[in-house]
Amino acid sequence: MNTTTNPVHDLREFAREIRLQVLRMVNRGGSSHVGSALSIVDILAVLYGRVLHIDPTQPRMPERDRFFLSKGHAGAAVYATLALRGFFPLEKLAGHGQDGADLSGHISHKGIPGVELSTGSLGHALPVACGMAYGARLDGRGHRHVVLLSDGECDEGSNWEAALFAAHHQLANVVAIVDYNKLQSLGSVNDTLRLEPFADKWRSFGWLVREVDGHDHDLLKQALTTPADEADKPLVVLAHTVKGKGVSYMENSVAWHYRTPRGEDFDRAIAELEQAA
Amino acid sequence: MKGVFVETLLQLAEQDPQLIVLTADLGYGMFEPFVERFPRQYLNVGVAEQNMMGVAAGLALDGRTVFTYSIANFPTLRCLEQIRNDVCYHGANVKVVAIGAGFSYGALGFSHHATEDLGILRSLPEMTVLSPGDDWEAGACTKAAAEHAGPCYLRLDKGSVAGVRQSDEPFAIGRARRLREGSDATLVATGSILPVALDAAERLARGGIECRVLSMPTIKPLDVDALADAAQDTGGIFTVEEHTIDGGLGGAVAENLLERGAAPRVFHRFGLRGGFATLVGSQAYLRKAYQLDAESIAQEVPARLAPRRPRLSIAA
């Protein structure tokens, strides 16, 4: 799963640039879910910088790995990643959430090279990825199907239908990553609808489970690329993350699921990220 | 229509190795010949319709023609958002098949009465809605769905419905079939209640009222030309469907004719009024109980066609 072209030399720098773009997009678009987007930036940086077999010049290349953002509300982070990776011009990001633009708050594939699936309602991408993975195996094609889910999204029963399906059909070409930041829309996961023992749940469904720090690029890469001992199982990576990661006052805050950084808030966020270089 | 559906599917699967059938654990005694011949083109996903529809979208987005199968409302309403978002928004080549149109499973109770599906499915962008009226139309619709690139909904009756006209007439999505001539009124029917409409037309003829009968195996896109002709040439339009009067065939006909400026002189929707069907029973029994039988229709039409009283003028 080496990338065909790989302009990403420094993953930390790549992640920092994604964060900066996300903040500018959310600020301009007056949109929300900035905390959810920042939470997955390091995962995206590793996927698009080191893991996924993709070619920005051929976004529909048949043998590409398929990436699906199931938590579609964090679309800004994927748009920024794709643009920085060269799938489309960076200038396009300026349209995010603007009147008449195609970069919607929740991720859409229409007119946006590199997006496999439009989501926004939760619990949709894992079943679709499983279907694609089943078809790929029927055809003897070896690419992988990587789905990024939120933790709150695991409340949706459709994910567990798909979890049964993937294990039953031994879809080792499916990788689920859960952005486990422990916060959902109105409060903590523990207070809302408990997922723990979360790893055990996946394991009992027949998945191979790996748990990592979702902001540690080396560990993420290792978790996503180390061949499995049990080659007939789908893989889930529980990525322990911090919602709002990278902007101090957004970290672990439910409020920044909805708020738009403006004025001083925005300036401070940009300053923090620029200093992080 | 089950039989003709599976027979047609066998032919289609033979022609197209990229065709695959998904079932949500229903179709007992139905898919065995298919599985035997095309094991790689069949998959029982279990009792999980949301996942089935997502899997279908995934298979279709990478180039397959996918038929999803279940009964009554399970393959449609249970996973409606997957149909809307994953299938329709992506233009995925998925054919949603529901056996058990209307009161096909009448005795099984309200959960198994598929009586709102046409209205709901036809409101989805990109969706083609097929509702055959007899076995011949069912076979033709199945074939047409496979050949049509994009999402289709195929609503089939559980039982066999003898061909109203066995012939080699061409079938096309979006075309009405004119099965009887008459100028006093037009009965427009969709689904397996078609023979009831034809029976009603025969009864009306005995009383001197000659009806044109249109079968509408396609609800979307609707054959508005055939309907506008009927509105112009005949004394009124009566829609007949085993479905709520809201939003199905009757709704589609009314919307399209009014917008075309071709309002019929008389218009009435035969369908379910007044909420859920709480009675159970055979399809024939329930049709009679809810005034959707030939006798009830033949009684109602003349009353509606009778010259209307002049509109009262309201004094200022």
C-alpha cells in the first residue's frame, strides 16, 4: 500500500497544514464540527501521507485503496487533505460552505475528485465499504477499503449489521478506524450510550482489534500497515483521540462540535497552530 | 409474479456475470435454482436491510448490477435512507425489489401491507418506479430494470397474475399500455389490481359505460401523454391502486395532469382511504372490504360521471 506519488515528506507538517486549512474553511464557511475535524487530522495525515495506495492524478484508478469518511460532518478535514495532496486546487477550499459551492459541510463526492462516498447521515459508509470489498474479492482485486467512523456513530445499528457481515465473510480487505475521542454531540460517550468494553465488542464480532494513540503518526502507521496474524479478519483500529486536537481551548470540548471560531478565537487558533511548527 | 421474476433473473444472470442478487433472508423455495446455477451471483446478507442496501450500493459503485430482494416494506421503508443517500444520490445501479405489493400478504397484518411504498419511493430523485400489473409486465419490468442504468424500484405481487394480454408487444419504461377502448371514462391501474380494473370496465360496459383502461407499469417516469390523451378523449379519469390514495398513482396522475393543463372532466382515486388497514384476510377479501373490488368500482364510476350540479355562485 505505498502511495504512487508521495509529496508528503513530513507528516507533522502535513497535519499542521491540514489543521490550518480546516480552521480557515470553518471560519469562512461559518460552519461547525471543527472539533470533530481536528480530531481526525492525524489519522488522515497518516492515511494520505503514508498508507493509502492512491494517485492524485488518477483519482479513479481501479486499483486504488478506497477511503470512506463515515463521520461526514468532518468533511472539511478530508477536503483539506485531498487539496493539499493535489487532488484538486487549494483555492477550491475557499468555497467551503459558501453559497453555490460544492464543498458541503458534510462530505460530498459530487464534483470533488478523491471522495468515494457522500455521507452526513451516520452509519452509512461501513456497509457500502463492505459491499465494495465483497465485490473486489469476488473479482480477485487486492486493494483495501478504509472507513473512518466516529465513536458516537457506533450507536447506529447499521454499523453493527455491517460488522457482522464483514466478519462472516472474512473481509480482510476492510479496515475500520474509530475516532475514539469519547465525546459525542451532546455529551460524553460514557454518559450518552456507553460503548465500553468497546474493543471486546469488536473482538466478539470477529474483528481484529488494534488500539493506538490516534495522534501518534508512527503508531497509527504501524497499526494500519502491519500484516495481521489472522489474515481472514477485518481490522478495526480504535484510535484514541482528543476532540479539537491542536487548538488548546477546543480540546475535549463539546461546545466546539457546533461553534464556529471567529474573531479572537480564530486568531488565537491560527497563532497556536503556526507556533506549533 | 415471483416465478416470472426469478425466471427472468436467471436469464439476466446468464447474460451478465456482473449481475448479483442480494436477499435479506427471504425467498424460501424461490432462489434455489438461481443459487445452483450462479452461486457467485447470489448472497443472503441476513436479516439486515440497512446493511443490504449499503452493500448493494458498494457493489454497484464498482460496476455491478445489483438486485436487492425482500418482501413488503422491509427492502424499502426499513432502509429508506440507504436507498436515498447511498443508492439514489450516487446513482448506484441498484434494483430494489419488493414482493408483496399492496395486500399480497393481507393475512399477515399491517406490517406486511405494502401500501405507501409507491408514494414514498417515487419522491426520491433518480429513482425509476416500476409496478407491473400482470406476469407479462413483471417479466418485462425485471428485464427493463436490469437494462436501465441507475436506481429502480420494482414492486411485485406475491401471486401470479395471468397475462392480461399475452403478446410480443414492446415494453418500455415510462409507457402506459392501453388495454381496452372506450370514451365514457378511463380507468388507470397499476399493479396486480389491473385485472380488477378490467373486470370493472366489463361490468360498466354492460351498463352502457365504455371505459378505456390504461395499465401503468411505470409510475415514474409517468406516461403523461397517454394520460393527457385520456383526459381529453374520455369523460373522466379514475385511478385504481392497491395503495393509499396519497402520493401513489392517483397523486402522480393528478399532479402531472394539472400541471400539463389537461385536467380531466371528472377525477377520482380508487385506493385506500382512512388510515391503516386494520382488517386481515386474503387479498380478494381486503380489496372488497376497502371498496377496491370490481363491483365497488363499477358502482362508483357512474355516480361520479353523472353531470355535476352547476357551481353555486356566491353572492357578494
